[in-house]
Amino acid sequence: MQNTTGKIKYKSAPKDIADAINSSEVIEDFLPKPEDLVFKQKTVKVTMNLSKDSVEFFKLRSRKYGVPYQKMINSLVDKYVERFRRA
């Protein structure tokens, strides 16, 4: 049943819940657009020598999870920095 404000009035819900529902307000969509969710980080290209075993490890795992192995290594370095930056 609708009340005078055009909202549905709930009668079968417990009073406290019905009161909360009846006094609620519609909030406009506040979520960002999908293209705003892509966070571009500034990157720096580096050349490093890594052990063959380490690179093979990341290449195998990257195939398993379908991500580039360089991104996996980058993520690992970022997590290391984040962990010790807080310390």
C-alpha cells in the first residue's frame, strides 16, 4: 500500500523495520563509471637480471592464472614495498 508521499507503506513487517523502510530515502547512484575504476600507475622501465628459476616460476604461474608474468613480478615488488613502507 502506498502512503501520501508515494512510498510503499509496509504493514506486515515488524514496526521498527517498517518505520525504517518508510523513513528511508532514495540515494542517487554514487558508483564511479567503469572507465574511472582503471587506475593507471606511473611506471618506470627497468632492466634487471633475475635467476632463470625465478623467471620460469613466474612464467609457469602466469600461464596458469592467465596474467603476464611481468605483472606478477611487479605486483610482488609492490606488495613488498607496501609491507615495509608501513613498518
